Amino acid sequence: MIRTAIRPEFSQTLYQTFVKPAQDLIQLAADLAHKRVVYKQTYIELSRCSDRELEDISIARYDIRKIAREAAQTSIKGNA
């Protein structure tokens, strides 16, 4: 069996061309899944509140989607 050494510049090119984009894609998928979980959890929790409870915390029922979306967006920024 013949063994050949991999040149460092080839190894780096291979990493930059294939490995790094794959890692980035996996991280993006993980971030999107996390955002979806946070959105859904926030939306469900606020939707279960009565109008009186929402009024006590100064949230209108029509703002629940916006608040859940903001919670999901900021959940990843803290990890980055």
C-alpha cells in the first residue's frame, strides 16, 4: 500500500470548501430549530393567559405573535 502525505494547503482548501460550509449549515439548522422551539413555547405560554393576566403584564392579545417572534430572534443572539 502506498501512502502519500496530504499537503497542508490541500487540507486547508478541503476544509474551507467542504467541511466549514457543512458545519455552518448544521449550525444554521440547529439555530432555526432552537428559534422555533422558543417561539412556540412563548406563544403557547402567553396564549394560555387570560385577558386579565395579559392586561396585568401590559400585553395585548394581538401582540403575542410579535412578542414570541422577538423572543425567538433574541434567543440565538445571546449564544453567538
